[in-house]
Amino acid sequence: MGLILTTSLSIFFRVLSFIVIIDVLLSYFMSPYHPIRSFLDRIVEPLLNPIRRVVPAIAGLDFSPVVLIIVLQILESVTASLASGL
């Protein structure tokens, strides 16, 4: 049971990290009104907004996606440790 839970959580956090990276890359090339970009923004923006309140843009660069990916990696590690203890 613990292995299945650990694997599922790991996949969830990695997919979410991948979605954040894809959203950032598409933001350079795709209109925010494009359906794919709009879909990804609906997933990522609620996670980024609280971080943006704490970490302001520096010289016009938004580092909130980097912070979010680091937080997701930490959460993945913590949940894997907790799940392996079950």
C-alpha cells in the first residue's frame, strides 16, 4: 500500500512540475487566450499567485515558477518519507 501511495504522489508532483514548466515556456510564444495556454493557466495560476505576493518580480523577471517547482520537490520528498513510514 505504501509503495503505491508513494509512487502515485511522486507522479502527481512530477506531472504538476512539468505542467508549470510547459506553462512558462508557452507564455513566451503563445497568446494567453489560446485554449491550451488558458487551460494550463487555470491549473498553474492559483498555485503561483500566493508565491507572487511573497516573492516580487526582480528586474521584470518572475521567479515564482522556480519557487513553486522547488516547493513541489520538497513536498514530494516529504510525502514520500511519510508514506514510506506507513
